[in-house]
Amino acid sequence: MAQSAKNNQDMQIVRRRSDAAVVSLRPGLSAQVIPQSKIRPVRPTEIDQALGLFLADGGEARQPIEDKIVSFKQLARRERYDLTRQMVSLYQDQIVHACLFVCQPGRSAFVFTSPVRSKGSSDSSLSSLAIQTLRSTCQWAIREGASLIQIVTEPEDVNRQNLCRRSGFRKLTDLIYLLRSADPSPAVRPRLPAPMRWLTYAPEHKNLFGRVIRQTYKDSQDCPELSDLREIEDVLASHRVAGDFRPELWRLLLQGDEPLGVLILSPLRSQDALELTYMGLSPSARGKGIGRLLLAEAFYLSDRFGALPLTLAVDCRNETAYRLYRGAGFQVVLRRTVFILSSRWPGV
């Protein structure tokens, strides 16, 4: 409780005028006074109620919502989410909006946010409260060291998407999530033509991996907007925590000393599967079938690691990669829309 009060004071999230929150939708705009409202960090006794707001979208019966809360808290324990890092807004003494942020290594964070609630004539006020609650959550995350913040929504979730845009986020892309079931037959490792060779990650190769990953970003169709928003050290750090870091699953494909591509696999903590966290080609290696060699190595490593299913996410704009994955037996399982906010942008 004392920590919540300190956060509230330090961040200066809410100024009070009588019993009203003073809400500024964007820096430089005049403030809007919303009577009978306030924005503050969640209290420990309110955590489940706040979680229920962004987990219950369809007016489900109470028991399914409670089941979702239990499942989410299990996920939070496994992934080490701090559930006290939530901002809530209250209207007429009722919590009407909640946001949770989760910081990750690599100076990134992702945010869960509830949709804007409707209360008839107060819709405008509730919308303003939701915007400022989300903005305050992002300011908190930035103060904790995040420079890139992401929100993932379902493609048809117009409510949350509008909230993201009005809160300063920009749409990054639609991601397509793919799954390739485990192959019961042993994977055959393709023979590399000389002088191609594989290099496995080791601490002394860290800078080389970073340089090659940076090379693969040039003219890439895979979320190119991110390339100028993150330092390569942050990129490496974020890849290391995508799952359980196993250096033997990080590979560079070299032709002599010339890098052709990079492959990164990560065992997922939440399920028995490997994630193809990153696969990229140097510009000079594109259009030569090198991507199929990288993917064949991924299948070989998956087989050695226990014949696990492989998952990945691909930018919907990256048609070349999408065709490669589909041709290799990956099936579409879901789609999500990604919004981002960067501390490098003016006014953030």
C-alpha cells in the first residue's frame, strides 16, 4: 500500500481538483476535468477485479471469468509478471478501466488493456479516462526502463485498436502465427556445399551475431519499422528471453567468413514446443534458396531437441517468408494486430 502511494506521488499521474481527475489526452492539449473520477495504481485487494476487466470481453458468466483470472495468474507466476504494475481508473468509485504492463529485457514492455466501457451519457468521460490510464501505464513502463511498448489485439477488436491510436500508439502490422506439428520421422540434415558452414552461438561470437542480425534488417519485409527503434544489444537481449535461452539453438550460416543468415530457436516455457524466434538472410543471400537451408536446420534441431512442434509469427506483409513456411508444412493458427509506442517519438 505504501509503495502504491509512492508510485502515485512520484509519477504525478493524477492531479486532483475537488473529486475529479484532471485528464490531458495529449501533451500540450488543455486538460479535461472528469467529475467523480481518479486514476491510480491498483491496490493489492483490487488485482483480481482489474484482471477481470481485460480478461472478460463478452459479458461471460462469472465462473468462466474467474477461471480466466486463475489461468492468467498461473501464467503470471510462470512468466514472472508483476501484477501490481497495473493502473486503474475509477468512475463513481467503480473501477472502469485497467492496464497491466510487463517489462522485458531489451528495454521492451507489453501492455494488457481493458476495452473502453460504456455507461451511456458518460461514454466520452470513460473514453478519456481509458486513454489517460493507458498513457499513464506507458509512462510508468518508460520510467522503469522500457523504450518500446507493444499491445497485441485481435484483428476485429476495434475498441482496443481505437484506444491504442488515441493514446499515441501506431499500428505496426498484422502478425500471422503458424504451427508445424512434430514430424515422427527423423529429420535429415542437409549437406552444406563447401565452403558453407554452421557457427553455433558462444559468448565470443556475440558481436558477430549482432552484426549479422543487423545486416538481415536491411530491406527486410519483417516489421521493418522496428529496425530504427532498438539498439542491437536490446534485440539480442529480447531474443534471449523469448523462451529458455539455449545457445546451441542459435546458429549462423557462413560461406567461408561471409555471413549468409541467422537462425534462432527458443524452447517455450509455457508449452512443449520450440519457437522459431528469428530467421533472417543477409541481402546478398536472398533469392538463392538459403532460407530453405535455414528452415531445414530448424527441423533438424527440433528433432534433436525432442521432436517438438515448431511455432513462429510472421509479418503479413512478408509474403516470401509466408510462402516458405506454408510450403514447409506450417499451418495458420491465429492472427493478431500489433500496436507499438516508442519513447523516441516526440511527445511520448
